[in-house]
Amino acid sequence: MMDRFGRITSHLQDESGEYPADFATQCIAAVEHLFGQDWLEGKQEQTEHPLQKLWERKDWLATCELFGLGKCITQLTPEHGSWLRKTAQKIKSGVQNAHGSITEILVCGSLYARDGKVYPAPGNQKGFDFVVSFPSDFKYYISIKSQGMPLYETMFHEFCDRLKAAFASRLETLGVNGELTIKSSVYLEPEMFERLIKFVGQMLRKPQTYSYQNEQCELVFRHLQSEGKRYASTQRSHQVTIVSPQHRNTMLNAKAKLKAAAENLRDHLPMSDNYFRYLWIRVHNSIDAEALQQAAQSMLDDHKRDCGFDGAFFIQPSVVRNEESSSINSYMGFAHSQLHQGFARAIVEGRVSVLTAPFPVGGLSTKPSELHITDGSTSTPLPRDSYFYQKADLYFLMEREGEDMVGTWSSPASGIRHHLVYDTGAEEVVFFSPSATVEETLII
């Protein structure tokens, strides 16, 4: 059953009974109240904000993310309503730093330390975003950072979308349904993408394997098999999968951002026995979070100098699949100084407690999620230093059952969408899948 926002929230029901049955809807209403219905629906000029895009979607993943944000808003409103309103204005004012400010709400609404009070830093404070204060006067200072999709990967997906459109157009010319797989052993530069797009859109003819760039890039074109279902005749079903190594600077840039965050914290908070400095870094799911964690630990293990922080959390949300169902899983990695004497004494004397972060939605894991490429009966994990693109639009005819025409929308993998087509005899009418184009978190 849908709620008043046109969303299904049954997957967010609280089985413990701690919250009321309509708690998920209350949380989504808190998002609407804080940001305003008109702005969320794009009625105030701006329409390309990720939060607006999320509000427009009605799929399970968007509902999960809005629930998580709303849950934190609900948690913070009684004591930090003014800070929330100011943060919401920052989020609405532009896309550039919106993710970082949203992460601040999510973190502040999730952090917990026994006997500790969590509160945002003053608006003009530089260097850190939150403070956890204990009755003993020992404090945790927390700096929030968000590492989103790297620019090189953003460009990769933009080129892939263009290539998919060229492939769909070419299939229309050829009058067939098709699958295209591209695997490259080297990073696909823009010039190579342009050549591939031109070849696929204008010259592709026969299903076979093609090699490019001295066999460093392989292109495989196949006809799609029906697998028991009938494809529509007026829509060209197509699937595109592209795998490429990451740009050589991807990990270097991520580590450089880690170092810059540490230096910024050190500039405003020198090392002290009276407090502990945390970096809290949200990491995009395509970045090697374990490598970042190891880099942070190496910085902390260099005891000859103050690296700028005393501990670091790395949070990496991703969407994981279990057969037909999906869920949000967040990897949490941790790096910690072993020689902070003030913190060690405070722990032994019971003057502080450790930080915990029950994430607002989904589960937590101590291992990053793995991406597997499935080909028939085999499944191969994708190396962490790879870019991956997979999208498909498959159009299946609805089938007759008695007097009714029936069909089921499905999405067997992220990016793979099955649309339904009703053949009236005079025309084919498409009912597009409500699934997300790609199952990837936008704000969590």
C-alpha cells in the first residue's frame, strides 16, 4: 500500500515496535517540512539538485534514502532546529557542496557516545564540524568530508551513455535486438570513446568480436536471445556493458584529498591530550576505501610528526543484491592513533566512551561490497581499480491470461530494466519500468 507521498514503505517497517507503523512516512514528511514542497518539486527555478531528483523518484532506493535523511532530521529537530534550517539553506543554494552538507545531517543524526553530547560547531567555525563533549571536559572534534564520484569516472559514464544511445540507434537501423560488451585493458581516453561511438553508431553490422587499439580494447556484438519471453517489435531491446581500468590519478586524487583534510584539521586544532580529532569521510562506492584506510593508518603510524588527525572513519555506502531483492550496505573502515596518551588515559579512567554510529538505514559491514560480473553460470569479481558501466532496456510483450494481459516489471541487476509492452493489435504501448536507471545512492 502506498503512503500519502505515493511511496511503498513496507520494507522500512520497524519490527522491534520501537517506532509507530507510519514512522517511515513521518520521516519523509520531515524532509518535506525542512526543505519545502515547492523547492523539492522544482517549482523555484532550480531543478537539477540531487535531492530534487531523489524526491521525484518513487522507487525503493530513493524511499530508503529519504527515510534515512528524514530519520536524522527528526532526531536533530528538538535541539538543533536552527542549525538544520541553516544547513538546509546551504544544501538548497547549490549542488557543489550539497553532498557534504547532507552528510553532516546524516552523521550528526547518527553519532552516539555514552554520556557524550553531540552538537554542531558554530556557523563560523573552521576546521571541524561537530563536537562530542563529555562531563570530564574531554572532547571529540569531528571533521566531515565527502569524496564523491571522481571527475574521470563521471566523464566515463557520460561517454558510456552516449555510446549506449548510438548502439540503440544502430540497432534500429539494423532492425535487431542486441547486446554490446566492451572490455579494455587500458583506460579509455576521450579520443578512443569518440572513435567507438562513431563505429558503433555508423558502421557496426555483423555480430562478432572486434579489436581496437592494438587489441587492448575488445568489442563484442551479439544478438539478444529471447529466453522464453517475446520482445516487442517496435522497440529495440539492447544491453551495453563496458569495463575499463580507472584513470591513473583516481587513487592519487583520493589520497591527496585525505591529506588536505588532515592538514586543514591540524591548522585549526593542534595535537592535544585534552581532545581527540576525527576525520569522518564518506567515500563513493567506486573508490578503494580500504586503500584510503591503509593510507590514513600509515599517516597515523608516522610518529615523528602531527599528521593532523588522531582517528578516521571511512563510510562507503553501496547497493547490494540478493537474488531479486536489494539493500543498502555501508562499509565502515577505521584508522586510529596508538600513541594518543590523553585519549588512552581518558578511556582507562572512564572519562570518555567510544563513538558508535548506527547508520540511519541499511546495514553496516566491515568489508567493502564486491562487484561481480555474471556471464551465464560464472561470476567474476571486478577489480577495485576498474570503472564499470552496465545498462539495458529490454522490452517484453505482455502475455494473455484468460481475459487479461499480464506482465511483471523486473530489474535482475542494477541498470538492467525490463519494460512491459501491450500489443493492442494496432500498436504497441510501452509501460516503462519504475526501477531506478542505476541502483546507486545519491545522498546516503
